Amino acid sequence: MFRNLSTIALGISGTPNELIEMALSYGFKSVDLDVVDFARQVQLRGLPHSRRLLDSAKLRLGSFPLPIAWEVDDAAFKLELEKLPLLAELARELNCLRTTLTIAPASDERPYHQNFEFHRRRLAEVGAALEPFGISLGVGFLAPGHHRQGKSFEFLHGLEALNMLLAMLGRKNVGLALDVWHLHVSGGDLESIRKLSGSQIVTVTLADAPVEMTAEDAREESRLLPGEAGTIDAPAILSLLAELEYDGPVTVAPDPSQLAGLRRDELVKRVGLSLDSAWKAAGLDADGKLSPLAQS
């Protein structure tokens, strides 16, 4: 696995050159991709010119948000799917082979069983569309109760139910976008991860949580840097992921409000230091594997 920087998650922006320089300066091995924005650059300047900074920096690409609307009606979804091959081909050219989406944990339109079948069909179709390009789809869930308030029908908002859905898709390239903050809020723990295989996990996102937080009062604004409260044991999670042979990006994603007032480079530095600290405490080497000393 490798240390990944997501400027999207941190709410920061800049020129490609500035963002790449920050990633390299603070120990990141990869960055996330906005494939839609990159496609616009390619249209204007061509692929060799658009990718030259990434190539010269020798940075990997972590993942990209699924670039189509997938919860629309059937006719609109068919049109959205037709957009996907062009963007997926570009992602493959850049060797960015992981994309992610998050399932809404409640609905006003579909009761649970109907929503389950809707998601089963849609995710299987998206996975099938991505498969020829070698791209995996990571699916995440939202655990805090406030996402379900005021809705007519609750839907899945924990790891066990999501794994049941993923198992029914019949697609090897669709797996889990593991956000350990949402796992913690849902009542999951290290043992929940231990039941998985590395190949089931597409992306990993780290954050810490306040000690007394519950699913009922949890808010995304309380996402902390790893190690800040010590509630979520990031080093133990990283060690376990290495044992499971997970080989994808690891992204730190506190809520941007937790780092408000910091200059952009100082923010990235803080995030990088928190990930580096967890990495070392987990006994991982530069390639995200357990060092011989950690295994003894």
C-alpha cells in the first residue's frame, strides 16, 4: 500500500505543479485524480502535455471519484454509462485503476428491499462497464445517524450489510472503499477488518474520532487527524492491512474545519506527518509492507 494525498478531501486547490510539489515535499507517493477535469486538460493540450508533470514527478495516482451520476432514472443512467468508457480509458492510460462512490444510507423513494435490488443492479452494471479497463470500484457507506434523519426508508449504513450487497454483485472488480471513521461510528472495529481479504478493499481512508462520540451525535466535522484522540488505532489498522496484503492507497481525511486557518502547505504538512507517524508506528517500510522487525 502507499501513502496518498487527496486535495479533494482536504478542500484545497492549486495549480497541478503546486499540488505535485506539496505531495513530494511531505512524503506522499500518490495523489487522487479528478478525471473529468483532467479530460478537459487533455482536450485542450493533449495527453502528453497534460501528464508531463505527473510523469516527471514519478507520482502514482490513487483513485478518482466515479465520474457519472448513477442514482438517476433508468433512461438517464443509460446515457451516463455511455460517458464512462472515454473517462475510464483515460484513467487506464494514467494507470489510475481505482474509482469510488458512497451509498446513501436512506431514501424517500424505495423501501429497503427495493433499494437493495436497485443498488445490486446498478453497482453490477457500473462494475461491468469498468472491467474492460482494469478498473476497480470501491463502495463506501455513511454511518452517522443524521444522514438518515427525516427520510422515509433507512438503507445500509454499516460494513456487514454492505459486504452482503457486494457479495451478491458477482463482480470481482467491485469492493470496499474502507473509511475507518465511518466503520468506527457504525460500531465496527479491527476485527471487522480482519474478516476481509486485501483484495476486497479498493481504497482506505483514515481519520480519528472524539472519545465519546456515538452514531447518534457523530458529525463529519469531528473527523480528526490520525492519532489526535487515539480513539481509532490507525497503526494497528495499517499493520493489519499489511498482513492482509492490501496494496492500494491510504488517504488521511480529517474534516477541513479541523485544520482551518492553516496555510495550504502547512495543512498538507500536518496531514503528511500524521500519516508518517502512523506508518512508522505500524512497522511499515516505504512500500507499505511490514518490516522484518515488526513481524518478529
